[in-house]
Amino acid sequence: MNASGAGYPLASLYVGDLHIDVTEAMLYEKFSPAGPILSIRVCRDVTTRRSLGYAYINFQQPADAERALDTMNFEVIKGRPIRIMWSQRDPGLRKSGIGNVFIKNLDDSIDNKCMYDTFSTFGNILSCKVVCDENGSRGYGFVHFETQEGANLAIKTMNGMLLNDRKVFVGNFKSRRERELEYGTKVLEFTNVYIKNFGDDMDDVRLKEIFSAFGHTLSVKVMMDDCGRSRGFGFVNYGNHEEAQRAVAEMNGKELNGRMLYVGRAQKRVERQSELKRRFEQIKQERISRYQGVNLYVKNLDDGIDDERLRREFAPFGSITSAKVMTDGGHSKGFGFVCFSSPEEATKAVTEMNGRIVSTKPLYVALAQRKEERKAILTNQYMQRLASIRSLPVPFQQPPPPPPSFYLPPVVPPNRAFYNPSPVAPVRPTPHWTSQPPRPPPQYHPHSPILRAVPPRRLSSNISTMKQASTQMPRVGSHIPSQRVANIGTQTAGARAQVNSSVLRTMTQYKYSCSVRNAQPVVNHTHLQQVMEPSVRMQGQEPLTASMLAAAPLQEQKQMLGERLYPLIHCMHASLAGKITGMLLEIDNSELLHMLESPESLQTKVEEAVAVLQAHHAKETSHKSGHTSLM
């Protein structure tokens, strides 16, 4: 085989159709008898390092490479016949189409070697391939000749010939773009007509009688099922385009046996699927543009709210085109959508209805987003939050001295943890002020708000510290691992230490017992409601509303809520105010706003948090006592 002028390195071979387990060592052992080898490279995936099924072998001498191509092509390695050809580094040669031949209608028994032996008589072959899938040959393949003359000779000789009793088509290779242009020209002059929706009582003879009125029919076929009954569609092929076009114009939409016929140009499956996909995308884009800025997403709906109630709640803000509560088996899924006629009405509804209590729950109202947009926004927020946490300084923590004992304690690394490791290091709060001499305890009056005992300038620092502690704190009512609550107590200790110690001494202290649950203080809801307003006014702040919270940056919303919740919780449980506030800050902002407005709801959540802490303390105490008895 003469390899000169082919546009590839004369001593470099391409080896394809390799098994994924074939390595460079196997290829060297196979090809080294042909001559000295400079290098062998099996191409692999960058990420998984799995073989891509092909390799390149560089020989020292072109004659050795040509000998390997002639004698080792289609030999079997690990159960697969390999395919060898000259390495074509120039993509222009492959994409030009010069010398490339397309063969179709091949028998399933014809493989790469059989096609190579058949077409090699017409000229030097650069590459030869039968396209296969997991089921075997797909019935077509390609042969790339070194020259266009060899390709023309193969087309002239083999087109229409029989290969294994099947007439094959052999022609010049055409790119996808060329085929689409050629097919588009044929579409304008179609002769094959597709008819559907004529029922199961139609046959070939009757269909031919109906459509022969428009011209000479070359073939008529009604598609049948396994039982011999009509599947409701068929094809009619006319002699020229004008007759087929006249049949489509006259019969499409016409009623036959009580059914409306569809008559149109026959399409291939790929063309029909691409057209349906294009039409679907167009409808989708139109729907997105039509609902942009006017469709609202409403969640946290009460189970008793239906479509009519949802429409009635949002009706005061404008003209509603649709209101729908999403259901599953007749039961509400807790969310729905409301669509207005203008963006201004939708914006007004979001401002007024977000956080408003309907039935028993505060609503969450926002502009509806597509799944892709919502996923991108959540991913961006998560990455920003993770970056801000990693940017916080981590101060050096001196390990506490070991307790006195007659036995040497086990050596535990400073970073050892008794819970699942986390990529984010815990951050200890740093005081924002220097230590001061103790102050005399203030006088407590029953009718004065308890917040007066806490200096307002320290309140924001306390809440900021509690927010850091609450990052590892579970939601109220969830199961709390004992190690996790121990960490919570360590992190919130600094927050409680920052509250005036004299005030804590005047408050009721709790002692937990394994067998007896401590009595809970009875909180007067009327008195708690009276404390809410003065405590807010003393801080010089207006009552917190949903619009104020939505206008604040995301990282400041929990800070604003914590500054309102802490003094109220301090009135009920002074010693546990830091822990409980941190636990409640894990709840959704709309529910926290509802707690600020409803003393009953706040009292319920606080009691639930205290019960969780008591249960943990009892479990931890019993665990320690059991450990002591074992010692």
C-alpha cells in the first residue's frame, strides 16, 4: 500500500474498536514484531481515565507501519477485531468528503473486514467502518479511499449490486447540512400522503376508492394490527406532486364516518419529532413571556383553602386570570399559583400578601420562577453563604487542662470531634467590648419591661453571637443528638455570659431532673403582649413587618428577627433565652413574624424548645450516671 501524499504521518497508525481493558503494554506486545516502536498512547477520558476505545502507535520506519497495517488489520484482541488505518491528523482531509463513500442496506453478516476486502480492489483505503450499536450492524457504513478516482470506481461498480443477497446502495458521502438542503427541496415536491383518524373499518380498497378521485395512485396502504384490524392510519402515494397537494387540500379536515380526517405530507419519524420539539419550544417560550412578572407562587396554604378561596383572597389587588391550588389525590399540597393581568397588580399583591395570615398560616408570596432559574438562584446563594463562612477568622483555641486523675487520660487530638466531620470549622464568638467592673443589680419592677436590665448597645452583639451558635442547632421539635446539643451549649455559653449577670440572678433558675419534669412558669399572654410594644419602642424601632424584612439584605433578616425575639423570650425563660432564640431562628421568617404578632404562638414554640432541651438534659444525665457506675 502506497501511503505517500495522503496527508498523515507516514509512520503513525490509528487503532480503533479496542476493548476498554486493552493497555499500552498489550498493544506493544502485539505490534512490536512488525518493527521498532517509538510510542504508544491509548486515549482515555480525562475524568474517569477509562479507555475511549482507540489508540495511536508511532513506528520508527514507515515500512514497518505499512507492514503492520497490511498484516494485523482486523485481528482479535480481548475478543474484539481491531481496526487499523493511517493516522489522519489533518481534520480538513476527513471533513472534505473527498474519496468518502456511503454504503447502505447492508446485510447484518457484513462486518468491517468483509467490507474492507470487498472495496479494497478499487483503490487504497484510508478507513473502513460498518456502523454498529449494542444489537449489531445498523445496515450502513463508510469507506474512505485515498483518491476520489477510487471512490468513483467503487460507486460505478458496486451501486445496485448484491452483497449477501441484498441490493446495496453506494454513493458519495453527504454531510448532514447537504442532506437537509436536499431533503428540503424534495419536501416542496412531495407525492406521499399520510391519512389518519378514519377508524378501524377501513381497508386498502376503500381508501383507494376515496383518494383516486384526485389522481393516479401508485400505492395505497392501510396499517393493520396483529389481529388484522385497521390501526386508523395509512398512506397514499401519487404519481406527481400536484395530485398529492390537491388531495391534502380537499380531504384534510373533512368528516368521514363521523370522524374528522387528517391528511398531510408524509414525514419521517426524525423530521416529525424535530418539528414537534420545535413547536413545543415555541409554545413554551410564548407561555414564559406571557406569564413573566404576573404569575405568583403562593405556599404555606392551609388545607382548607381551595381555588375559589385563593382567588377571593387575592381579588382586591387586581384582575386575576387564573388561581390554582395544587392537589394530590384531592388533598391540597400546600401551594398554588395566582396569575394577574398586569405586573403592577402582581407586585402589589406580593407586597401586601407576603406574610399575611390566611386561615391559620402566614402566606409566602413571590413571583413564580422556572425550575432552572430557582435552582440557579439557590445554588448562587449557597455558594455565597459558604464563601462568607469560610472567610471568617478562626481564633486559636487552647485545649482545657485535663482533670486530676490517678490514670493517664487518653491523648485526643485537638481537632477530634464526636460527630460527623464538617468542612466548615466552628467559630467561637469574640466579645466586642472589654471587661468592665460589675454594676450594682438594678431594681426589678413587675410592671416594667425586663429589657431595661439589658443595655441596648449589647443586644445586637448577643443576637449576632446566638446566630452563629444556631448554625448547628436543630429545629424545634426535631430529634437532637446528645453530642450536638452539647456543642450548642458550649457555643451559646458566651452569649449568655454577655447578658448582665445581676439580671440572671434575679430570674428563676431551672434544675433538670431525670425523674421529675420541672414545672413551667405560667406566662400571662396579656402581659406578654404589653411587653412587646414597650420593648420595641425602647429600642427606638418600629414594629417589624413583612415588607421591612423583605427590603433588608438576606444576611440581616435573622439579625432583625433575633433582636425582636430575644427580649420576649427573656421574659419567659431568662436562663435559656440564648439557646431558645438560636433554635427559633432556624424557623422560616414568615412564621417568626407570626410569633412576634401572636403571644400564644410564641409561647407554644418556646415551651416546645424547653421540652426538647429538658429531654436532652435528662438523657445526658442518665448516660453520665451509667458511665460512672461502670467505672
